[in-house]
Amino acid sequence: MTKRLNKVGVAALWAVIIGAAAALIAAPCEVHAVQGDAKIHIMPFNYSDAILVESDGHFGMVDSGEDSSYPDGSDPRYPLRGGITKGDGHEDEVISYLESVGVTTDNFDFYIGTHPHSDHVGSAPQIIKRFKPKKIYTPVYDDSYITDASRLWDNRYVYDRLIEAAKEVGAELVQSFGGDGSGFYLGSAYIQLYNTDTSYQTKGVFDANCFSLGVKVTAGGHTAFLAGDINNYTGAEGIIAPELGHVDFLKMGHHGIPGSNTNAYLETISPCMVFQTGEYSVLPSDTIDELASLGAEYACSNDVVNAGERAYVVSLSPEGFASNVSLETGRLYYSSAKGSYLYYKNGVPAAADGWIRLANGWTWLDGSPMVSTSRWVLSGGSWYWIKSDGLMATGWRSIGPNWYYFWPDGTMALGWQTVGGSWSYFDSSGAMHTGWLYTGDAWYFLDGAGVMQTGWRLIDGVWYHFGNNGGMDTGWLNLCGTWYLLDANGAMQVGWRCVNGAWYYLDDSGAMKSGWQLIDGTWYYLYDSGAMAHDCWVGSYYLTSGGAMAVSSRVDGYWVGADGCWIPGA
């Protein structure tokens, strides 16, 4: 359970300039792990909003995320445009979750479709038809309102389906909101709609995000603002911020994507807890810096998934407010102001020493929240590498001109090691060795990937043989009954070679020959040992002192013919 203590005696003055300057004092942030008068359930679909509001047994929904339906181009009203999300629906998950927390057709009071983008209201027809809300709130839409044709996508398709579903279930359709701050009750919680200006219908806007509704929930003396896809491209955040004032909890606008959640806006509403329906990776680093300066607790959809929860649930009550997701396991977020990653624990920057376990790995801290990256760490007599993302390296890693291997526990490999079923050698600095290596009174060869070689290997045009242990062979070598000769440097020999006063012949494959051999037009006889016969008779043939078979000559009084064979009586 995430908790935030009361900021005793702390008040911040935030300046906002919108025509004229206004000063706002941030309200104390009190968070207690208790049940509240209202709950906000945010389902963790990255870049898709599906939010359930609960109070006193009543439920309402603010967007419901993608569904699996999309226009196929067969209806001329809904052309198949680029950028349309296809087949990435969450409708079944949303319905399942709503049922699990007790939503029925009797207690589902409203559905708010903030704007006609499929990542927000694609599943609206399924939710509306299943739970039959009494009222449906959504801004009026027509493609003619959008000035940038590349941003029409399936807007009209999802809008028309929402309206048709509302009519089908007989829900009251509300599309005129009476100005920002217009509101109604859900149980004991008060719901207010913001960014309700309708001038977009006549002036036009480049994207439907510009008229996305925002929803403020007030319960138990605390406030939450669900910002839909509100951005500040047309100054919307600057307009609504002073009207909102301080909010305890903020669902960030537009999934945290740049262009929303400006620093001036955050300073004005000074949230104590912030949630992003998206990946941290898109959050601008200056936004992280701003949240840190505000002391705001931050979480995103991945934190919910990592915690094994189906939704991020914020409880609002007179005793305080709290979420169901523990942020005790920290995360790293990049700070442009610091030029470093910051370690966050319990949603805020935290100083620590030594190894810190994160949801996605390990990092090393030197007594502050800042994480030094791309650096070596000596710990417990072993070396570790901290990557550019602040996490401890494992596996193969290229650092400078060398390759290193880090075991699953992060320790750097040294000496001979088996990696991926192959032997590699890492020198005293941990660098992977390639090429020739002399160690332990033997020569080894490691290829460009650092793999120790065995068997025959052609190196710089010369054949070498390495045993099963990788050591280079020298001298005579018997392989499967065939003898080979390798010199003192390991090079395989071919042709005539004299060993211990005896001559041997090795063919082009390096194999030692035996028996009668015709070599360069001359016959020789090689014993089974491979040694060349000379100055002796072998059967009816005579081998001279040079080993060549005698032909057409008299030897010891005997005549040998042109074929070298002794001719009796001649």
C-alpha cells in the first residue's frame, strides 16, 4: 500500500500567467491506506484510457479504451486511413474487471467519452450495451472540425458507434455542458467536467485531443483530475489550471506524451500523486524534474502490471487518499536537469548506497538518488558494469574496444569460462581474448567471437590442429588411424619430412603415406611406420640410398628391369 505523509508546515506559491497573474497555495498532501468515499480504478493499458469511478455503490466510467473493431473501408463514411489501430482491443478485459468489482445495469450511472479517439472510446459500444448507463457525456464531433486530415483516423467511426449505442440503450445523451466546472453527483462524489469550450466546432482544431473533456472528482475532502488527452497546444492547460486549483491526484493528460502536462500547469495544480496511462519512456525528462520538485508520487501503467494488479486504484476519503500499488520497489527515471537517472522509491527520488533491486533489474547508488551510468563498479571483490540506462549489465557487453561477459548475477567473467556451450578466455581486465593465446604451457586459438577452437583450423593459410581441450597439437598426431605431422609451431606438414633421421611423406591433406607411393614420377616404398625404405630389397625391388626404386640397372649382380622388378638370370 502506497502512503504519503502530511507535508507539515509546507506551502508552495505557484505563479500562473494567463492574461494576469494568479497565486495559488498548494494544499497539504495527506495519504492514508484507508477506504474512501470514492475510488478511481485505472486499468493499466499503455496508451489507452479505461477509468472507473466508484462512490457509495454507484459507478461511472471515464473512457474505456480500445476495442477490436475498426473500419475496413467498405463503408464510404469511414474510409480506411493510415494510423488506425487494428485488432488491439481491451473490451473483454474491461467488461471482466467491471463485473469483478460489482458493476451492473442497476448501478452504472454514467459513461463519459472524453473525445472520439479509439484508444479512449473504441470500446464504448460494448460497455454501453453491456451495462446500460443512465447518462452518456461526450463532446459533439464531426470530421469537419479537424483541420489536419492526417488526424481523422477512425474518429467518425468510433463517435458514430458511441452515439448509436447510447440511443440503442435509451441513455440520456448529454453534449452541452454549460461551461467548465459543470457537474453532477455520483453517490457522495462530485463530478465536474472541464475543457468544455465548444468554439472548436466553428473555429476548427488540428486534433480532437484539443477538445478532450477532463473530469474532476471530489470526495472525502480530496480531489482527483482525470485529464483525458488534454494538451496545451492551444493553451487548454493554461486555461483550466487556475479553475481546477490544487488537485491531490492527477491522471496525466495524453498518456504523458510531450505537449501535455506542462511545468506551469503542474505547478498550478500541484498534484501529490500522479499516474500515467503509458510508458515512462515517452515522459519528458523535464516533467520528471518538475514532479520531483513538487514531491509528487509518480507511477505508470507498467508499475501496475509489475505489481500484479488489474487496476491502479486510488481511494479518496476524509482520512486521506491512497493507491493499492506499492512503489517500494524502485524505478529509474531520467532527469535532464541532473543529466542522470534518478532512483525513485515510493514514487519519489530516494538516496541510497550500494546495490538496489528494481522491478526490471539492479542499479548502484553512491549515497544520492542520482545513478552514474556507463561505469564500472567494484563490489565484493568482483567487477560489475552499469549500463547507459542505469541498470546492471548481464550477458555479453561491448565496452570500448573490447567484449566482456557478465554472469546473471552481474559479476564479470575472468579466465576460462564456458558461455553458451563454448569456451572463451577473459584476461585479467575481463576483456574477451581473440586470436592466439599462450597459457598453462599450451597455445590456444580463439576466433573473432572469442570461441576457443578445436579440431583442424586454417589460420593465415596454415593448418593447425587443436585437441578437445583446445590446446594446439605438435609432433606426430594420430586421428582415426591416420598419422599427421605438426612442427614445433603447430603447422601441419606436407611433402617429404625428415624426423629423427628417417624420411616420411605427407600428402597435401597432411596424411602420412605408407606402402608403395609414386611421387613426382618415382616409386618409393614407405614402411607401415611411414619411414622411407632405402638401400634394401623389398621383394623383387631395390630401393636406392635416396629411397628411389632402381630401374634398368644391375644391383648386387642382379638385373632389374624398366619396371624395377628383378629379372632372374639376366
